[in-house]
Amino acid sequence: MAVRSTALGGTRTGTGARARAWTPRRVAGRTLIYLILGVGALASGFPFFWMLTTALKTKNEAIAIPPTILPASPQWGNFARAWNADPFARYFLNTTIMCAGIVVGVLATTVLAAYAFARFEFRGKNAVFALFLATMMIPFEATLIPNYMIVRNLGWVDTYAGLIVPFIANVFSIFLLRQFFMSIPQELYDAAALDGCGHLRTLWNVAMPLARAPLSAIVIFNFLWGWNSLIWPLIMTRREEMRPIQLGLTVFVNAEGNDPHLLMAASTFTILPIVVLYFLAQRQFIEGIASSGLKG
């Protein structure tokens, strides 16, 4: 039997401490927590389950009342029919180009702006940063028409530039990375300065290698935003070959509204890349948010 010394000089057994730790009250509390989490997980996952099972049904099964839970015979051909009904390959290509351009642009502007706000001292820095943060309170819809007028005057309607350039700067990403750069010990910056590093070299060799987690979170945030964007592409694209995936799916829904099994099939392969990205990058996403802190 394991024996441990207490702070008062006495002894207590390890098994006794473990027995007292798992009291009936604690077991009941843990059981209740897991029960609530389990119900929440089922409630969150059921729409995805219903989407997938409906995608494998026939049309009669999909519209049956009362509805059937599982298909009598899975119709895997529904995915091919939905894919060929509209140019989804082109939609995916457009979305990939748009998301890649937004992510690269956001990383370039965010890294430079966040480092400047964290490390440079200039008159009015806090006021400028406060104005930056204040823009987060402006609804996207309020800037929609001015942004469209600017892009139209530049001749970027129905182009990749019009879909990408207005969103290559993101205030929240700048705020997130600035908080992390401010949390890096000053001694590391001083050591880089003693080695003769300028600001760009310090940023590249010191700050950015330490910022992998928040940079991963920024990439995920902006990739998801680009993948799910609908309103801006709706007013910026006129040709079918320039539509991103969410706009293409919306048009497909309007055209195939009487075929819910095909709608669910199209929705399934539309969200599949996002689900895969979530499972692959959830650890980096959580670490990025947790490591950035809230230092003012």
C-alpha cells in the first residue's frame, strides 16, 4: 500500500486518497456532465447523419411521410448524378483559388501589421489600433455597396481579383497575432538585436517560428470564411464558370428543389473538405486560440 507524507508530518494512504476523490457525489456530477455532452453531440451530429442518409435514398424515400431513417438500398449513384448536374468541378476550382488567395494575402498583411503594432513605437499607435478594432463593429452589409463600387470601377467584376483582394486584410487576425507577438519575452527580441537582426529578420527567424499555432488558427479561420462566402460572390460573379462552391450549390438548390436526395448528395460533397480540415487541424486551431492570450 502506497504511503505519502502530508504537509503536517502525518501519513495517508494513496488508495484512501483515491477513494475519497471518487465520492458518489463526484461520480454523479461527472455522469451528468457526460450525459449532457453526449446529448449535445447527438443533437449536433444528427443533421449530418440525416443529410448523408437522405443522400443515399431514392426520391420516393426522401419525400416519404413519415420519413424513413435509413435507405432500403443505398443509392451511391446519387453523388455522381448531383456532381454531373452542375459544373461542380469548376466550382471547387474557383473556391480553391479564392481561398488560397485570401489566405496568402491575409497572412502577408497580418504578419506585418501585427508585428508593427506589437513592436514599433510611434505616435498614436494605440489610437490607430483602436480604430482598427472599431471596424469589427461595422456590419459586412454596410460596406457591401461601397466595396462593390470600388471593385467595379477597377474592372474586377467577374474576376478572381474581385473575389480575393477586398478580403486580404483581416482585423481579427491582426489582433490575434499582435497579442501573441506581445507575449513573446522581450529577451528574445533583445538577443536577436544583439546578433545584428533587423526587424524583418527578427520577424522571420524569431517571431514567426514561435507563432505556428496562432498562424494555423488564422489560416483555418480565413479558409473557412472563404469557403462559406456567398453574398459577395453572388453580386460579384455573373458567369457560371466564375461561381464558387456555395453560390453554385445555391443555384443547384433552386434548380433541383424537387429532388431532395440530390440536394443532400451535393451538400455532402460540398462540406466534406471542411469536415476533413476540421479533424486534421482542430488541435492546431485550439492551440492557436489558447496561445494567443488576451494581453493588452
